[in-house]
Amino acid sequence: MIETNAHNTLSAAPVLAAALVEPSAAPRREAHLSPAALSVIASEPRATAFSPIVVAGIVRMMEFVLINLIGAAVFLGYVGTSEDSHWVYATAILSLSVVAILAFQCVELYDVYAFRRPVTQMAKLVSTWSIVFMAGTAVGFMAKMGQDFSRGWFLGFYGFGLLALMTSRLVLYRIVRRWMRQGRLTRRTVVVGAGEPGERLIRVLRTQPDSDVRVIGVFDDRSDSRSPDSCGGLKKLGTVDDFIEFARRTRVDLVVFSLPISAENRILQMLKKLWVLPVDIRLSAHSNKLRFRPRSYSYLGEVPVIDVFDRPIADWDVVMKWLFDKIIGGLALILLAPLMLLVAIAIKLDSRGPVLFKQKRYGFNNDLIEIYKFRSMYAEAADATAAKLVTKDDPRVTRVGRFIRKASIDELPQLFNVVFKGNLSLVGPRPHAVNAKAEARLYADAVDGYFARHRVKPGVTGWAQINGWRGETDTAEKIQKRVEYDLYYIENWSVLFDAYILAMTPFALLKTENAY
């Protein structure tokens, strides 16, 4: 058996980077999905996925709060407030809560698969909770603190706490079971590579107990004449080019390559196409004869895989960004409401037509979204598709429109998208209109890998904008620079980075030479 390092063997870092930067020689084409692919899209649920890590974390926090509340309630009901040793009971309640949560973690009661097995989790819950209280009894005896606590409170805390935890776990089981039926806690997985390796991979993934991996289709980079029509009991849904369109019409969480590591060139060519999608990409290692060091792998159940790409913002990062958007966006909307009212009045007095202008733009995963702006053009000259970009001294722009566009005040209604619709973020790559062009070419044709900027939710402001790349994009260089800054933002995202960009945005708006 040969033991080596996966990253050295693949030499993936420099080769992959070069492959993704070099322009593609093949022209971009619209994919026409096969009837089999369309059938999967129609039949498979597309409900929003819930991160198992976040679900487990929320359950952990709720049970911590529940245990503390039960301990406090029993204290108030049995001991009463007349006791002077409130702090002693408070310390005991907090200590038992912390130890209980840590013990539950040790026996894997916070793994999502445990939530789906009521009998197993109840047995573990009863035994672990009992051990925690026995340990508490032993500590109290050894420290000679027995006289400081009421035995009735201690037994009540144990009994009512166990009852509350068991009840909450039964409710959790029903919720998780419903989420599983809806596909919210499964990773919708596509296998790339038909043939014998794909057959073995699908068979192993399907036979694993308590697996959250659900294989919904198989794609192959080869034509139908060179690869089988089905793999592992699943019909081949198309080529890798078709998969890009497939992933934009339905939810795909994970892509697993079943190709051998020796097919490095084929893998790199496919990665060059797939890296623009907001999915996790893994290379299956279960059928390769080479065996790498354990730390080189992650695992899908018992299947070893090599991580190639991760979606940029996932798990708790999604929660943090959502909270940032809702809290800061809501405060901004309240503070800017008087200004927005004055702008609305000025627009209404300046020209006839609605105050707000709605426009279709590309959002997360290339989905079309509708954003709001203050109307800055004459109503009869409004260009909803942005077939012609606004230029300097554009006669279509009103007097008020010229001012609000230079100061980017026309973008303020997008706070409604952030706070209420949720299809925009405060910070992210700016969403572009569907027909926006640079040098008479659509942005996707002018910049290779353009759609990679749609791996995250678009934003009202962004890293490109505060670095001077805002306003007119009449040349390929300007849109190229925007994309470069957008990709840097995506790969380096953090809440602090968002806060910095937001803080710098007012200063960036003072530079109005490119804003018309």
C-alpha cells in the first residue's frame, strides 16, 4: 500500500488555479436538459436546506436554556425566595446544565442521525442525565455541601428535567422526520462519472445507514455513445454542461466525482466548468488504489473523499450574515426613512411616473430576482432590461435622477429587498441587469467565469464598489475588475469584512467620476 499526501499527488493547487483562470476555448452554449433531467427537477422537492450543524447547535442552546429554566422553576416552587443562598442554587443549576450539555455531546445526542432515532436517543438521554446527577451527588458529598441544598429540589430538578427533555426530544423527532420528508436535512447529491466507479460509489452511498446523502442523478463528461445510459439504477441525466443548467433549476448540495485520480486532465476540465456553482465538490477516493494519509480525507459516512471546493458561505456563516443583514439593514431603513421620503417627493415633483423602479437582475445561483430602485429616468424612457447602459449626460435621466444616481441614493430602496424579501444582502457582488453589456457583449461573454460571482447572495454595496469599480461598465476591463474584486470578497468573506465594506461605502460614494 502506498501512503502519500493527496494534495501533492494531484498537484491540484497550481494546475487548478491556472485552469480556472485561462479563458475557455469552447463557446458558451445554452443547455437543453433531457426529459430525464426535467423529470427529476419536477419530482424532487426543492425546499430550502437546513444545515445539520446549525440545527444541532440550536438544539444544544435550547436544551441548555430548558435545563436552567427547569432548575429555576423547581427552586422557586419548592424552596421559595425566602432562602438566602440563591447564588448557591444558581451555581448548581448552571453547573449541572453545562455538564449535562457536555455529556450529551459526548454520547452523540447532538448528531442529526440521533434526532431520527427516538428509542436510541431516549435510552442515551435517560442514562446520561442520570449519570450527571449521580456525579453531582458525589461532588456534593465529597465537598460536604449536602446541607446547603434541598433534597426535594434536587430530586425535583432530576425528575422534571428528565420529563422536559424527553418531551422536547419527542417533539424534535417529529419535526426532524417532517424535514427529512421535505428534503431539508438531506444533501442532494449528483455523481459525476458513469461506469463502474460510479456504480460502486452509488451502491456504497445508498447502503450506508443514517446517511444524509441522497443521490438524485448522474452526469458524465462523455457523450451518450461513450458512456452508459444508466448508472447504479439511475438514468444518466446529461453531460457536465447540462449539469450547470440543472443545478440552477433545482437544489444541488454536493457533487462527487467518481473518476479515478489518474484522470487528472478530465477532472480539471470539468472543475473549470463547475467551480462557478454554489455547491460542495468532492473527489471520491473509495475506489482508488492509492491510499492517502487519514487527514487528507473527509468522509461521506464511511466513503473517503478529497475536498476540492466548498460553498463559500455555509452553516453558521449563513446565520451570521442573515442576522447582520436583518439587524443592520433594519436599522438603516429606519434611519434613512426621512431621506427616502424626501427623495420620493422630489421624484414625484420632477417628472410623471412611479417613484420606484423595478428591474430583473441576476441573484444567487443565477436566479432572476426583482430589485427596487428610485426611478431616475423619465418613465417613458425606462429601460427595465438595461439593454443600453446609462452614459454621461444621458438624456433619459431626469434632473433629480442625475443627482441621486451620482450619490447612489437611487439604490436605497434595495433595503426593502434586504430586510423583507431576503434576495439581497447588504454586502456582496452587485447584481447586474440581465442584458447588461460591455463593448456590446454580455458580461458572461466578456469575462470567463463571470457566474462564479453568483455563488453568494448579491449585495447593495460590495468590495468592488468601495475600490472604485462602480458606475458605467462600458469596457471589458471594467467588468473584469469588478469580477476580480467580487471573487476576492467571496473567498475572504467574514462578518468583519462586511462591516468594513459597509463603513467605507459612504466615503466611496464621494468619488462620482464613474457614476452617471
